[in-house]
Amino acid sequence: MNEGPVIGGLTAGGAAAGSVAGIAGRSAASGRTVWRWPGMAGAALALIATVYAHVAAGHVDPMTTLISDYALLDTSALALVCGTIMLAIGSVWVAYGLAQVDPARSAAARVLFIAGAVGLLLTAAFTTDAAPGTMSAGGEIHRWSAAVVFTALPCAGWMLGKRFRSPALSVVSVLSVVFLATFLAAHPGSLVSDLIHGPEYYGLVQRLLVLSDATVVFLAAMSLGESHGGGKGGEDGEGIVLPLRRRTGTGGPSGEAGASPLLSTAMRPALGIAVQSASRGAAAVQSPASNVTSPCLPMGLGSA
């Protein structure tokens, strides 16, 4: 009996089942999603609150003053603090969502989003100094916390843009870095501030920087609702599904020829019939041999 094709078919059928199971497992793993609206809502509400703070402040010049100055006014302080907290909540939600949809390769981005959220909460808790020349502990905490926010969020957005192949997220992150560099150069006290007339517009640059950072959180939260399988087996920590290899009559692989998993699955009933037929044929061959006397058979083939 030639058992090579039957055993090879059974091997291909088993491998096809493993391939189908591996593909199904990969789809289930990459299909994990979380609610994205809390992060998106946090960023959107932060922008709405900031706009309301601008309107409520009234007489503050957005070109030459900072957003932090709105926290010093009774009419706009509450709106600005609430908006800052909402953006922090959105950042925390993005970090939580990344831990659900991409826990293996988003650790750095999660840390940056958490750092940005902590920085936002500190800027809300500690207001800036009222007078330009005044230096206080609370004012220093506010300034350094803002520096963490403006640095962490663009970096996290850039990482996610590359990881999730999101051009919009990457572009907004780059714009945020450009706004940050411009703001630092135009801020009063920098070496080139007077050369580029920075005090005349550095407040506007900071508002664009805040807008870009809130947009980074919004787009990052939006990406949580999408499936990111990576496109390659094993890239996200999952098992690699190897292709089946068709066997020759000698039982070895036939080079680059491969068997389709779907074809192997369809051949399972036929393989089962082939196995049963082979078993019956083997029994039919052995039955006449038992009726022949030992002298008529070659040595070793007679009945015991």
C-alpha cells in the first residue's frame, strides 16, 4: 500500500486546520477595540473651554499674552481649568486604549501620554505668576509642567502616527514641534526673540501649539477604534502561520509548491474516504494470506 499520498494529505489537512485557527486567532486579537469617544470628547471639550475662556476674558490680547493668563481672571479661570482637566482625561483615555489594542508596542507612547496628562493637571493646579518679573515655586511648577506637556504629546503622536500609519497624526505632530520651536524662539528672554520680533506674536504661536496638541489627542483617540494587525504574521506578538508544503511521492517537500489551506479543508472528506478504502484494501490483502500454508509462502510471510 502506498501510504505517502494519504499521510501527506492528512498532514496537509492538519496543517490547514492549524492555519485556519491561527488566522482566526490573529483576527480576534487585532480586532480588539475600545471606545474612542471619551478621548475625542476630552480633546474637543478642552478646545471649546479654551475658546470660551478667550471670549469671557474679553480684553486680553491673544497676540501678546499667554493662555495661562486666563487663569488669573475670575471670568475665565474656571473655563480654562476645566478645559485643561478634560484634555488630561483624554490623554489618560488614549493611554488606556493603547494598552488594550496594542499593549506590546505602545509602551513608550503610553508613558508619554500619561506624562502629558500629569503635566496638564499640574498646570491647572499651579497657576502662572501674575507679574512678569515675579518668580515663585508655583509659577516654576506651572512652567516646567507646561514644558512636559508641549514635549510629550507631539512625541507620542509621532510614534502613533508611524505605528498606525496615520499621515494626519504624523503631520499634526510635526506641526506641533514646529510651533513649539517657534514659541521658544519668540518667547521674551530668548536669544533671538528681539531679532524675530517674538513678543509681538508669541501668544498666537502658543495658541496654535495648544490647538495642535489637542488635535494630537483627538486623532490618537480616533485611531483606537481601528484595527491594527500590522499586516505581517507575528509582528504584533502573534504566532506566524507558515504556508503548507505539498509532499511528493517520496514523502519530502516539493520545493516551492504549496497547498492552499482552503483546498486542503475541502479535501478532508475525500481523505477520510481514502483512509477507509486503504484500510479495507489492507485487510483484503491480508485475509487470503492467512489461508495459505506456510510451505507455499516465502520465509517470514506464513502464519505463526
